Amino acid sequence: MEFTAQQIADLIQGHVEGDANAVINSFAKIEEGKEGAISFLSNTKYLHYIYDTQSSVVLVDEAMTFEKPVKATLIRVKNAYEAVAKLMQMYASLKPKKKGIDSLAYIHPSAKIGKDCYIGPFVAIGPNVTVGDGCVFHPHVTIGENATIGTNTEIYSNAVVYHDCKVGNNCILHAGCVVGADGFGFAPTKDGYDKIPQLGIVTIEDNVEIGANTCIDRSTMGSTYVRKGVKLDNLVQIAHNTDIGEHTVMSSQVGVAGSTKVGQWCMFGGQVGISGHITIGNNVHLGAQSGAPGSIKDGENLIGTPPIPLRKFFQVAAIDKMLPDLYRQFLEMQKTIVSLQDEISQLKNEKD
């Protein structure tokens, strides 16, 4: 598929500087640009690439200025990052979706499969499962009995949705993710640990994306919830009875312990750890490797363990580098004080 710079500008409400008839047929990073590709520039750290890029067209922010002439055709938009995301979504939507049920798939006779679905080889769909229209299940997906999958949801290879769990509309479950495994519930006894049956489910609402090998545990009773618009990276662990608020995003290796409520529009960096039975407010940002042992109020922007405001964290980090020198100075001061105390004691004795 080919488009001109002007056609692209019309799609994203931008304006062209340069050759409006420049033809593009692919996407490329600005530093890896080639003829016929479209790139974008929104971070000034990459500004120097604009002068040498071989991309035919580059999306840039309206306010961006350049010190030297730029060879590529520019399309100026309000937000280049958002614009390229929109273009890539459009491009992906033009690709034809697979349809049909492979002869090697197993579908229980009681399952209900919607229209225009694709069920790949070695997919296993259990009793009383309901699958909405337009779903795509890649090879080796497993859907447990009584589970419900909404419309236009795509599930990649080796992902598992356990029995009774619910997945909403327009969701993406990446390879190897597990929805509805037992929560980590054990009662200690003198002979070991007795398993507490996990009788609840997991509810995934609409427009959720779950990364590869991410696990969301079923609740002990009731449901573990992942609310609409949530985006989870690879290798995230969501424990039983948690409630993840709408449009919250979590980077790789975040772990949320059981019975915790996370608010809306939160952002957690990689390897953040959240303790159990606490409440994280709305619009909370936690930097990478932060650990939250207690509840956090709305709107906090924190980092560290326990998490503290960003400004204070960097102040502490700066002092931390000085600790060896400060310790040596402390030891010298200690010796000086002891020496002065000895002199004062001697003076007192002489006076007496």
C-alpha cells in the first residue's frame, strides 16, 4: 500500500512542508530511515537524526524548529507521537483478518462461537464457552469451560483463559498469558500448608491488553477485576481479589499482591511491587523498582522503597554518593573530639 505525504497529512490533520507528492509505503525509525518510509520525531534527543535521515517523510511537532535545512518532507502535527500511533493503527486495520475454524481445533459441542471468528489449529474450547463475533484465537489457545470472550478479542498462542472467567470486547491477550489460575492461598498448619480453594473468577473488561506471560489470578471468592482500558506489559503478576482501575498501565515485572485496589490512570514502572490489602489512589505514578508497603493518596508521583517524592529521592541519591567521604570526615571529627576531651581533662587535673 502506498500513500502520498498529502494523503497522510489529510488523515491526521497535519500540513506538509516539502514535496506533497512524496510516496511512502513503510514505517521506519528516524535513525534507520530509507526511501519510501515515514518516520517521526517528537523527542529532541533524536533531533540530530533529522538532518541525515533517508526517510522520505517525517512527522514532527508543529512547534519544532531546525538549525539546518532538512532534506525529508515534513508533516507538522500537534503531537507527532500520537499521530504516528494513529497511522500505525490505521495501517494495521487495513490488513485482512483471518477467518474460519481450522480442522485441527477442538470445540466442545455446547460452545457458542460468533460470526467471522478465526480458530487456529490445536485451539481447545471447553463446554459452555461463549465467544463473540470477530475473535481471533491463534494456535494452542485454551479456553476453559463456562468462560466468556467478548467480540473482536485476539488471543495469541499458548494463552489460557481458565474456567468461568470473563474477557471483554476488543481485548488482546499475548502469548503465554494466564487468566484465572488459582490465587496464592494457603493456610499454615503444623503439618504444612493447606490449600484454600479459589472459588472466584477473573473479569477482564473491554479494551484491555495483557502482555506475554502475564498472570492474573482468580479470586478466592467473587472476582479479580482488570477494568476497561488497562494495559499490562509482559511478566506482570496480578494476585487474587485485586481490582485494577480503568486505564492503568503497568510495565514489565510489576507485582500486585492480593486484595489490593489500584485506582484509575495509574502508571507503574518496571519491577514495582505493591503490598497486599492496600489502596492506591487515582493518577498515582510509581517509578521503576519502587515498593509500596502502604496505601497511597491520589495524584502522588513517587519512587523508591518506601516510595518518596521524586525531588526528594534524587536529593537523597546525591547525598548517598557522598556517604563514604562524609563517613571519613565523621571519623576524623570523632578523633578530634576525643583528643579535645583528653586535653580538657588534663587541664582540669592540673588546675586541681
